[in-house]
Amino acid sequence: MRRQSPDSSGRGPTIVRRRSVSHHLNPRSRHGHQVLDGPDRRSENYLIRASFEFREDVFANPLQATRAHAAAYTTKSAKIKFFGLLNLVALASAVPTPTVKDEASNLLAKRASITESCNIGYASQNGGTTGGNGGSVTTVSSLAQFSAAAESSGKKVIYVKGTISGAAKIRVKSDKTIVGAKGATLKGVGLYINKQKNVIVRNLAIKEVKADDGDAIGIQALTNVWVDHCDLSSNKNNGKDYYDGLLDITHGADFITVSNTFLHDHYKASLVGHSDSNSGEDTGKLHVTYANNYWFNVNSRAPSVRFGTVHIYNNYFLTIGATGVNSRMGANVLVESTTFEDSKTALTSVDSKTTGKITTNDVALGGAASNAPTGSMSSKDIPYKYSLVGSSKAKSTVWGVAGNTLSL
């Protein structure tokens, strides 16, 4: 199957449309069109997939879609003419897609409060994760303001507005909630949460954090972190080591939840456990939940797990270049209600001297390979309540919801 090429935001197919259709869809694109431009033309995802769901184009960027646009694309099949850089023309026949009712339900679900505590996954355990709830609320719009607030002691809710750019690693202290206003973005600015506890990061886009400044979000040697409704990305134009991880959880970190998050356009997405030789620190820890996330155009580590106990449910993976879920060094992973599309290897155990295990429940591989040793984890081993939507609905569950899409 040919691979789908992302647009400038990395969220959907790159095509040139008739102006009458696309004029209002993407304000970031030039002259009402989305075009292939710059290094993306040479990327491994340059070719457009000949078959895809037509409405993915509308909802690929939920911040740009409107209910009016949704209403215009409720048919279950459509023909569309592609005018690409190579003057490719193809007919796309759509498969059944989410209805307007589905999307409306998703939109309603996105409303939230800046003082919410975690109610999902492992971060809801071990006393819970409340972040800065009960502390002062500080609004920041510059790197200096953000650094001062995040690195201060005591409970605090930090409300990020606009785009904060730089080349920096912010050392986040305990009892913090970092939450973004609509469109809030950290560009080149990573979050480093080390030897702390009780931190929430929500509704924030973090992109293009160079390896010298660490990961987009680095979580180490701590307990209780909730990453929710974030958009984490870089690009794949500079080689796999130009950026480090999007979200790495290492050095015995424990009780972590990653939910409703969009991880995309990156080589090494998410690492749980950083070294084969770190069993002393990691064994018995690294309890991590990945719930309702959308992974797109990443090469590997989606996620890669050593030693830990990881629960992945209601996730959607599109265009995973090498390996998706990789269980290593005795790790135990339970994957449920999850779908892979246009991906090479979905479930595996490679690159370590000892394998891990993966247990599956209702996982649609979409033709991807699955060769990991089978484990014995089940819902009985999960200490919290959770709901499965089914692999057939995993895509529609995250579509238009995963990412920095909250209304606060």
C-alpha cells in the first residue's frame, strides 16, 4: 500500500484541491490549497495513498475543521481528483467513516477545566495525580515567564498562551499543571520532569525540540505524571538523531498516563526504559498507560518498552515506518481495542538481548507484522477501570479529539 503524505501540519494527506472545495479548509495553506513544499517533497511519505477515508482530510486538523465542514462530508463514499506535484490523478473510494453525530459527540467531550485531576490510567493510582490544583493560576506568554513559573516550588496552574519559542529545557517542579490555551505551542522548548511528582501537562503543542535540549517531554525518576491532549512532533528531514524522543519515560518513573495525545512526524516517538542494563532501577516500576492516542508517521518506539508494565488501549496507528509496539527486556504489554494502518511491523520484540511479551485483545493489524512473544496479561491485571471502544472504532474515537483540542 502506498503511503499517505502529510500536509504542513503532519495530520493528513497532502493534496491540491479544487478551490471551491478547499478554500476555507486550511488557513495555513497558500491560496486556499495544501501543497507539497520544501523538504517534505523528498520525504519517505511523499506518495499519496490511492485509497483513504475522504473525511480524514477534513478532520485531520481538528482545530481547522468546523461543524459546517463536517456536514458537507457525511457521505460514505466520494470521488476526488488529486492534482499533485507529479500531476498524479487518482480516484479514491472511501470506506465507512465517522458520522457527524460521532464528531459532535467528540467535540462535546473536549470541554475541560484547567484544574482537573487525572481520572484515567496508571496516573490515577498511587494517590492520584492532581498537579497544581489548589494553587495559584499564572498566565505566561514568554520563555522567561514560563521558565520562572514551571521551575518554582509549590502548587501552581500555569496557563500558556501563544507560541513560546527558544532552545531550552524547562525543569518542571512538583505539583504543577501546565495547560495550554487554544493553539498554545512550545517550539524548540522541551519539558524535563526529573525526580519530582504530581505533574499534569495538557492541551499543549510541543514541537521541534533538538536533541541538545532533550525530549519534547522527558519523564525520569518520579511518580504520577499525566500527559493529556498534547500534540508532540518534529519532522523527519534531518536524520533520526537530530531530535531525541517525543515522550520518554525512564529511570524508574512510575504511574504515568499518556492520553488523547497526537504523536507524529518523528523518528523515535516514545521510550519506556532507556537501557538494557538498568534493571535495578526499572524493575517493578514503569507502570504506564497509553489511552486514546493517535500515532502518525513515526518510524519506531510507538512505544518501545523495557522492564515495564504498559497498558495500551483505544489507540490508532497510521504509517509506522519500522516498528510500533516493541516489548523488550522482560516487559509486559497489554494492547487492546487498537488499530494499525499502513504500517510495517505493529507488535514486536527486537533490539535487546532479552525479549518482552505482548498480549493482545481486539487488535486490527491492517496487514502489519506481529511477531512478539505472547504474554498472559489481561484486564484482571489492570488496577483501574477503563472502557474499550473496539478496534473498529479506535480511529473515530481519536479522530478530531487527540491533540491539543480542548476547550478550556
